Amino acid sequence: MSKQTIIINGRFLEQKITGVQRVAYEFVKSLDLLLHESGSLNQFEFIVFCPKGSSKNIALNRISVVEIGAFNGHLWEQVTLPMRSFGKTVINLCGPAPIIKKKQIVTIHDAAIFANSENFSFPFKIWYKIMFFFFRILSLKIITVSNFSKSELVKYCNFKQEKVKTIHLGVDHFSSSINPINEISLLQRFQIEKEQYVLAVSSMAPNKNFKSVIKAMEELKVTNYKCIIVGGNFSKVFNKGTNNNDMNNQNIRYLGYVTDEELSILYKNAACFIYPSFYEGFGLPPVEAMSCGCPVIVSNAASLPEVCGEEAIYCNPYDYMDISEKIEQLLVNPELRTKLSMNGIQRSKNYRWRSFARGLCSELSDLK
């Protein structure tokens, strides 16, 4: 029996690794391992199509990576990819996908473009709403990452319930051991001490609520802790956000982008992790922190209670005093930090990239 060819949209290979690009990389790497270890997917041949010059960014054993076309970016995704994948099924992992493609699975991580539209630029909003309209009509299956996101997509985009499948993300990309020499060196380089800082990680988008983190830190009665903020500032996408000018407190430090190893060290050595986001489709950073044994404080909003369960402390994201109180509650209680650390590690084991890859591939058999 001949194999069915499945194309994976590899535009993510030319992009900086943030949240959705992380999902794409980990899916492809996990799928490659599944193909090597198991014969359950032998009816499929997977090929990553990517823009010219980007195939060098990933090394796979069982999945071919093929550069196609002369374009890149949106033009490659909307023109080259659907033309070269004609008649074949395409898996899209980052949200954007060809709008004229029928035989495709589209991964949509959240409905923030509708729920928090004021946080996005006008061109960005229009483009995403056009895409989502065509996805509802033409795509074969929508994958999303939490039951909360599924309910939001059904609500705002009028997707049929049976068309949307929830598959939780993985977090085991942080499971590798850390070089102790690198750990000491990093803490010295950033001039921070073990368990003497509160960590916040994500983009600097308004929905991440970093301004409340800064206000909360200023209200702490325990004053010998710094706040370390890691992430990027996507000014072209978001209308307004936090920038370095907002961080005039000497105990608040913005580090920008860091490597995975550096981030895992920061998670491991933080007194706690704070994530008071207003809106999340999944919320990968809190689970990353859990996997590294870092006690977690998250907002009681959106997908976060579903994802973090009872292994986190919850705060009101609209009340910076409540955020401050929850941070202080952890900082002064080492027994609570230890309990959350141990329970969080166990919960993080429920989120594995292989499970995400298996879940997504299981939907292929249902496609007509």
C-alpha cells in the first residue's frame, strides 16, 4: 500500500523561536522520534516544506526537510506552499496558514485577536480575522491547546465543536540536565543570587500584565528580592506594552531573550515564578517553571487554572495588591515553596511533546 504524503508547514524555521515556533519545533522533533521508534505511523510520509535558506535550522532523521520557492514570509506561506502542496494534506502549527488550502490541519492557539482586540495593531487584526474566516470554511480540522481555547474559538469564530480538537502542549524540552559550571556562571553574570529573585517570563504584550508585576514588587514588604523579567517586545504587533522606561526600580531587571539553558537555570534558581496574564490559550511558561521545580503564581483567568491545576497559587490579575500579597506569601514560607516545587514537577510530567505529536497525528486518520 502506498504511503500518504503529509506536508508540514516549515515557515517556522525562518523565524525566531517564541511560543508558537517552540510548538512547531518540538512537534516535528517528537514526530521524527516516533517514526524512528514505532511503526504506528508507517502509512504516512512526512515532509517539511520550508523557505529557501531555512532547512539548516533543524536536523531530522526520518522526516525530509525540503526548501521550496524563491519567496519567504507571508508570500511563501500564502502562495508557494499551497501551490507546491496541491492535492496533499498540510499540517500548520503556528496559527497562520494558507487561506486557500482545503486539505489542511490548522493549529490555532487562542482567540486573543477577538477577546483582546485592543492589544493588536489594525493590520494584524484584519489579517487574522480573514484567515480565521477561511479556516472555518475550508480547513479539515482545527487543533487548539486547551479546552478554554476551544470554547473561545467556537464562541468567536463559529467553528463547529466537532471540528476543533484539544491537545495539550508539552514541556519536556526543559528535562535535560544543567551544567553546574554554567549555572554558577550565569547567576554571577546576571548578578543575582539563588532564590533571591522573582522570575517573570514571556513577551512584553499588554495581556501578559507586566506592569502589575512591577507595581506588585514595589509593594512588597520583603525588600531583599529582585524581579527578573525575560522576554521580547513585539512593538509591530501590539499597540502598547511595557518597556525599559517603565522599569525604574533598581530591583527590577529586564534581560530580553535568553537561551533555553539560561532560562532553565533562571527557573531552577528563582524563589518563585509570577505569571499574572489576563489571557492565555495554554500558558507554557508556568509549566516550564514547574518542570524545573520553581513554585508558580498565575492568574485565575483563561486557560491557566485548567493547565496548572492545584499545583499553583492563584492571583487576581486586575489587582496588583493581590499579586503582591501572593508573591510575599511564597517568599516568607519556604515550606509552601517546597510543596509547590515538588507537586509542580509531578504535574509537569503530564505534558509531553510526544503526546502532543501522537494526538495531532491521530487526527490524520479522520481526514477525508
